Amino acid sequence: MAAIALTGLTKDYPGGVRALDGLELDVADGEFFALLGPSGCGKTTILRTIAGLEEATAGTVVIGGDDVTRLPPGRRDVAMVFQDYALFPHMTVTDNVAYPLRIRKVPTAERRGRAAETAGQLGLTKQLDRRPGQLSGGQQQRVALARAMACHPRVFLFDEPLSNLDARMRLEARTFLKRLQRELAVTTVFVTHDQAEALALADRIAVLSDGRVRQVGTPTEVFRRPANTFVASFIGSTPMNLLPGTVTAGARVLVGDAALPAPVGEIAPGTPVVYGIRPEYLRLTPTAGEDTVTGEITVVENLGSTQLLTLEGPAGTVQVVVPEDSEAAPGAPLHVVPRADRALLYRPDGDGELLTNCPTPGGAAPGA
């Protein structure tokens, strides 16, 4: 068993900088768990603290039921793959893969055999005698994975391992990595700032900001039902529209000059809220009505199979995803209607928490 439990984890740096603030996280045995957030949110610090490369100021790190908070990295039985892969340029693929076994004083013949076997599983048999400088970025990534796999760790830790790859290779590596993790069933913690990677790879995601966890859930949960406005604006290939509004009678929210249907529940009329609707859940309509957001197209972005339109109007700035063959041009008027079952309401102050009386929307999450 290699479940991970982080309890009250705090990390302070000199100068009064707090990178982690009493963080609580649990990763299940065999789970692919993503740490997602913007630069500086603390995700890499969490990874390095699990690995033992950073010492926690307070709190505990438990792996497989063992408190490893004060253990050195070599005694934690974890393997880490870094963003730049950290391969030894003067060593061959075989020697790079075998290096952790060499540190553990595994006999030469055994470690070279295990290195060759592991590298072969990742399609590197023909590259065993090459050095990193003779390999492509994707091959270097696989060498780093093979090195991590060779010592059969309890936990894999990945620090943005796909960020140095080009777009096409990143997609291929993503598919490969997910399949490999499923086959090995090793507990994996994966750090990324790319929400598409997190949605595609992870069993669960922790969204972080300022050293705090803002939400933990499955990719579908954090996409469909963001717990606060930070997560709502961070998750999704296009951010959620977050529009100031006021609850009115008849289960509606007044946004600009539009009375939009919304899950107001017991919220009293006159209460200020933030109305959240994803661009994918707005549909075009030829005429304006009381439940219609109207605006002038200011920007048209071609996304391939769809277009992303930015509107300016009484409701403010609104983005909508439309089919690729939609006739849209800057300066043209546009009318869109939100799907009422996809609307969410948030508090307009504090951390912008989701109002608890909003029902969970049904259906599937694009890209989840």
C-alpha cells in the first residue's frame, strides 16, 4: 500500500514567505493525482516535500502508513521525474536508467539487466548505448521514466514532465503516460499548470492557489461544479463567464438587462450574486428576449472545430463557443441564451464560494 496523507503541511521560506499553509491532502493507493494551479501556488513545493527534497516547517507526510516527514529522500522509496529530466549527459541510456540501482549497491550485472528490461518496456532498446544529447525530447522523457521505474518505487512524483515537449509530442506522451500508470498501478502525483493535462490524466485533481487547496475532486466534478470563482475561472479550455447579477423573482438573475434563468433556490430577491456559465453552454438565438444576452462581437478566435466569440454588451464581456461554420464577424450583433441547467451562482465576496443550494448539473463535461 502506498497511499499518501499530508496533514497540516506548512512550508515557510526566509523573508516571511509561506509557500504552503496548513495543507491537508490524501492520495489513494494506486491513484493518479494531479496538483494543478498557476505558477507560485505551491504545487512543486508539495511534490518536493513529499520527496524529502524540502523539509516541512510543520505538519506530517505519511506514505503507505509510514511517517516519513523526517526521513531523507533515499529512504522514502519514491521516484521523481523532473521538468528537465535531469539526465546525466555523459552517461548512456543504460547507465542513466541503472543509476538509482547503483546508488543502492545492486550488483552490476543485475542493475544492467533491470535497466535494459525497463528501457525495453518503454521502447528504448535501440537507444541503450546512446547519450541524452543523441535523443529526441520524447526519448529523453522515456529515459527519465525508465530510471524512475527501474527501482520499483512505492510512489511516482512528476514535476511538469511534459512541458518541454512540442504540442503533438505532448499529446502522444500524455496518452503513453496514462496507459503506463494504469499498467503499473503505482501511486502517482503529477504537477502541472496545464488544466487540459490534469483533466485528461488524473483520477482526481487538487486545484491550488497561494499555498492552499481550493478544491479537490474528479476532473468531471471540478469542471461541472467549481467550488469557487477561482476554480471556475481556472478550469476549462475557455474560462467560465462570471457575471455580476442580482436575484429576482421567478427563479431568475438579472445580469445587465437580461433576466436569466438560474438555480436560485431559497435565495431572496435582491441578493447580489455572481452568475457563472461556461462559453460552451451558451447557444445562439436569432432574436432577443428577456432571457437573452445581447452584445456586439469584438473578437473572433478560430479554435478549429469551433469558434470562440467575445461579446461586449449590457451584461459586460461574455465569451461563447459556436460551431466552426457560424457566420461571425467583429462588429456584428449577437444574441445567446444560457442553458439553465448549467448555470451556477457564486457569492460576490470573500472567496467567491459556490452557493450550496445550486443543484449539480447533469450531462458530460467537454474534455473531461
